[in-house]
Amino acid sequence: MQKENTLFDYIIIGAGAAGLMLAEAMGRDVFFRDKSILVLDKDAKKINDRTWCFWEKGPGHFDDIVHQTWDHIYFSGQRFSERFPIAPYSYKMIKGIDFYTSYFSRISSFPNIIFSQEKVSKIQEGKDVVRVITEKKEYRGKQVFNSIFDYRMATGQKKYPVLQQHFLGWFLRTTRPIFDVNQATYMDFSVPQQGNTRFIYVLPFSETEALVEYTLFSEDLLPEEDYKDALVDYLKSKLKSPDFEIMETEKGNIPMTCYNFSEHNTSKIYHIGTAGGWAKPSTGYTFMSTSKKVPILLEFLKTGKPLNTFRFKNRFWYYDLLFLDVLKDNNAIGFKVFEALFKNRTPQQVFKFLDEETNIWEDLGNIWGSPKIPFTKALLKRLF
């Protein structure tokens, strides 16, 4: 194995949203101009392997790579459904390939940042440096940011529930116009719940093209055929479109847990992205959460303090924990929580709450709009 003689100031493992946002932010910041930065990933990031969605007021930092926006959302529960205008918000979608292309182009303009396509096999922290070992080389870094996620990071404990948001989505084309291009189906819980929290998510790109996704919040994954059957059934029964062509697929799972991922951090190794617990525990949304955390992390790095002294935690963590406790105890009632929220609150109030931008009085309004008995039981269990 070849050893790299250069001692890098920072090594970023993983060129996903968190890794590339961090590298690009370092490149733009004068403070890091004379710092050597290495980015490693096993993939070249040349394919569209995922999409990211978020809501935002007005123009935003990512608008140049946003693929589609919607100014209405549709929500459907078992007993309540409605199409909502969401101004001043808009719902936005970014395709993975567009993000990768843009951010790799940006970081390539910074002479102090190097990208290498290599799979990391081991990370070893020493007294003075961290050794990052790949299939090709061994690198040395003063500080390492690791975005490699493994569910075993969180499943070795019983204090916090660990659920999964797992999904299969089809980018498809129908033979006749069936989609409303101004409306994103945020959650459609009208599908059979079968003891879990299950919904359909629809992002139209034209009257005949859309991403249709089957999503669950639960502890266990399903056989792949179950996701496919649910999508076919929805297209035939709800959208009345038995004839369609699948252009691309996307699938994955996102951890839903309030487990403290910072326990895996050390003075020289810090976990970022999903591996750092940056996914919103109650929804799985990660992209905007990451974009907000990266600048805060950068300011912390300028202090020179050990990495394991830096943590993200606020009162919304406790709200998320209660929600996950409710789903852990009775996974079938998740639709009731969201149905109550969208029935009793405006989508703007819900988005603001999920963005963690509400004040305590607004929080109480959203909490009061949720089913009270299961949340009260969850709270009492946590207290006693």
C-alpha cells in the first residue's frame, strides 16, 4: 500500500451533500485558504442516484441547481385531504447529479482541495494524526470529517428508538396527462397502512412525468416486491393510470432516531450528515438541515477546540423524540399525527415548525394540534 506523505489539515470522507457542502464552504472561506483539504469517496458521483427536496421562502442559495418547484402541496389522510397554497414558501427539488456536477465544479476551482475516488476501509486515530486507509493509499490528516453511516452506530442501545424511513420511487412517464404540475403530493396516507406509517409522495415534472414514491416509517424494511406492488396499485387505483413507463428508480432508507451520534466523535474525528445525526429525526429531511449546520461547524473550527466539544441540540430534539416514541409504541397511528397537524394548522405553520424556526408559543400550538393521548403517554414514560 502506498503512503501519502502529505499531512492534510482536513480529510472529508464522503462526497455526498454534507461532504461537498463542507468542502465548498471551506474553499470559499478565507480562513481555510491555506489549509490542505482532501475529499474521498468510493464513487465518481456521475449518476443521478438520489433527489433532495425542501421548502423555502423566496429565492434561495441552491436555486441555480433546483430542478423543479411547486407552489401548492396536496395532503391526504384517512379522513381529511386538501390542496394547499404554500406561499410564501415553495417546495423545491434538486436532482443528485445536478448537485454533484455543480459542487465538484466549484471545489475544483480551489487549489487547496483535492478529490480522490477511493473507498475508505479503515480510520485510525493516533496521538497527533488520523490515518485514513483506502484500498489504494494511506492518508494522514489533522482532523477528519466522516459521513459514512452505519445503522450499527445507533442500534447498539435501547434508550432511543431507531426507526427507518425507507422508500422506492419511480421516475415515470404516463400515456395520458394525469399530473398537476403546480402541486406536489407531500403525503398521501390514503394507501393501506398495514400496521405501519405508509404514504405516497408525488412530484410532477409535466402532466405526464413525475416521481412517484412509496414511503414508510417503520423499524423493518419490506421485500422489494411489496414496494413495487404498492406503487402499481396507487397508479392504477388512485391515479387511474395503468399504462406507464419507468424511466429511472431511486430507493433508500434514512434513520429516524434521536440517538446521540456525537458519542462517536473524538477530538480529531467528527461525523457529519446522516452519520452525524443531521437528518431531522421526525421526517428524515436532511438537505436544508445540512446547509444550516455547515456554516456553524465552520465557525467552530476557527476556534481550534477539540471536535468532540461541538454539538447540535435544541428543544426540537425533545419534540422529535416524543414523536418517535409514539411511532415505536404504535407505528400504525403515524398518519393520525400528520392528519391532525394539517387539519388544525396551516402548512406554513407546519413547515416553520419542522424547520425549527418557531417560538415556544407557536410550538405549543402545533403540539396542541396533534393527538394528545399518545403524546401524553410518551411524555410520561420519558419523565417517569
